[in-house]
Amino acid sequence: MECGYFERPSTSPLPSDRRAEDTHRNSQYVGSQSPRDSVGRESPCAIHPRPRGGVTDTELAKHYLTHTLRTFAEGGLCDDESDTWQIFIPAMALTCPVVRQGMLALAAMCLHYESSPDPSGQHPAEYLEAAESHGKIFVEESRQKLQDLQEGLDTQDHNSVLACSRLLCLLGFAFLRTHRQNGTKLADPAAWTWLHLLRGVKTSYNTVVAAGRPVDETFMRDVTPQLCCRQLTPRISVGHKSPCFHYVQQSQRGFIDALRATLHADWSFLGTQETTDLGAAIDLLSQVTEQVCSQQSRRLLRTICIWPSNVPRGFVDMLVCRFPPALAVYSHWLMLMVLVEDLWWVGNMGRAGIREIIAICSDADRSVRSLLLWPQQMLDVGPKSADTVP
């Protein structure tokens, strides 16, 4: 699936027979081509167009190093001691133009959403324009790097591929927030690009491993998080102290049991593979929700994102095609995303998604509509202002 993710959003529906792809090739570059050498890799001396609005690379780099990377630890994306965002990404950016473009795009998006809005509620446009300018180049070059690695053209450059995969994930969430604000719906391909980019991290990692390249142990742990089985000191700065967290904690057993009961009792008309994929998605949701509610991990967002990263490919296909049972399961994962709605790159992804699924499934089978009770009640939990954060 090709998505012009850095274009202004369109409203064309996603055909039901299109198959989701879990690679970084899903984000189509839109704009002028950057200089490339004979095998398609970017020249270290390439000169890219300057971002519009007078935002300089120096300003963006300074903001990333002094502020943006701190928001990742504070937001439960990584541990405070993680070297990936504080050392690895900046170090790679010094020698790799592609990683530098991604780092600058991320800093520009952070500035865009954390700057004070104008009286009409709009955030500064110059930072968004800078993010789009850097982002277009970054997406194209990242896709080319992964392709080169898969074709054996650049097996020495595996660290930059892994760095790009992580940057793409966060940019996917951040630009989804912008697309939602501009009216993108679940029927639009751009609404699911974040999912393909997130799942692409595993694709990148597996490609590097298959190429026989060593991966730094610290970075490997950061790229491939697993559900932990030991009690940790909880991170309470994001999510865990909110009324929404207490609602999820109190209702998790009820909605997980309801999802499983509906799968076995009311969705028996589905084929064996569909039932298996839905069941696997529900089981993984149960595990992730349990870990979130028991506060076993400091990395709240990373724990939440284990679910979309690892659900079966068949479930992703049903989700992208807006199959009501898959949307019902997905709406309960979005309840977890409400816990991190104060993160600048997330915004109201959880609440907006729940509200749209309720509208889509208003004419669905009763078994599906009854499952939406818990997500619907989640909309009334927490401060009212949180429901309007774009």
C-alpha cells in the first residue's frame, strides 16, 4: 500500500482488497528528489532544499538535543538511561544524512505541537512546514536504505537502517495527529500508515539479522521490547495516575472476557483463519493490558505498542478493511492510548479513534455494538479538555 503520508490528506477510501504491508515502503515520498549516487544511496555531500518559514537546522538540532529526546523518557517511550535517543540517534545523525533528516523532522514536529497556539487554536505553521520538508526527504531515503539492505547493496549500513526505523515510528504517530486534525478518517490509507511503520521496526531488525550483521545489545533491547515478567518501580508521570487508568484497571477483566465470549459464541460464522487471528489479537491485548494495569513496566507507551507490533498479519488486513469485529477489538486497545494522550506525538488518537469506530459500527451486528460499551464509557472519563486535544 502506497501512502503519501507527508501530503495534505485526501479522503479516498481504502479498497477492501488491498493488502497491508509491514515495511517502510508504505510511505511514499512526495516532492523533489535528493541527490543520489549510482546505487541509489544518498551522497554525504547532498544539499537539500531549505525548510520553509525560516526554521534553521541548527535550531531544530538544538531543540532535539535539549528537549525533544527528554520527552521520550518522560512519556514512557524509553528508560531514562536509554542511550538510543540521547546518544545513538545524534551520533548517527552526525555521519548519516538520512538519520539527520529524520531527527530534524522529529524536532520540528515537537516544536509545532509544543509551541503555544494562536487565538484560533492553530499551532505555528512554520514548524510543520519544516517537518514536512525534512520528512519527505527522510521517508524516501529511509525506504531506499531498507531496500538496499534487502538487496545486499549496503550491508555495512545496518545501524542507520535501525535508527531510521525508530524515527519513522514516532513520525508516523506525529503526522497522524496532523492528519486527524485535517479530517483524515479510518477509510483513508494515511490513517493506518503509523501501523505499518510501527510494524516495520521488526521488519528492519529481521532484515539486519538475516544479513548477518551484529546489532548493539543496548539498541537491540530498545528495538525489540518484550512483555516483562518482573515487577518494576512504576512510572507514574504519565498515565498511571489518571482517572482513565483506574477505569481501564477496573474494567479490563470484563471487556477481555466479553471479547473472548463473543468470539466463541457470536463470530462462529467466520472462517478458521479469521477466528484464529482475532483470538490471537484478543489474547495479546489481554497480556498487554494486564502489564499496563499491574504497572510492571516503566515504558508505558512502548508496552502499549507491543500489541499493534505483534498482532497477526491477517488481523491487520481485517483492521485496515474496517471489518467490524476487528474494529471492536482495536477500540479496546485505543483505551490504552487514551492513557498517553498528553504526549505531543499522540494527542487524542485514542478518543478520536473510539468515537469513529462507534460511528462506523452503529449499524453492525448487536454482538459488535455491545462490545463497544467499555470504549464508549471511556470517552466520559477524565478531564473534558482531553477529549478535544487534536
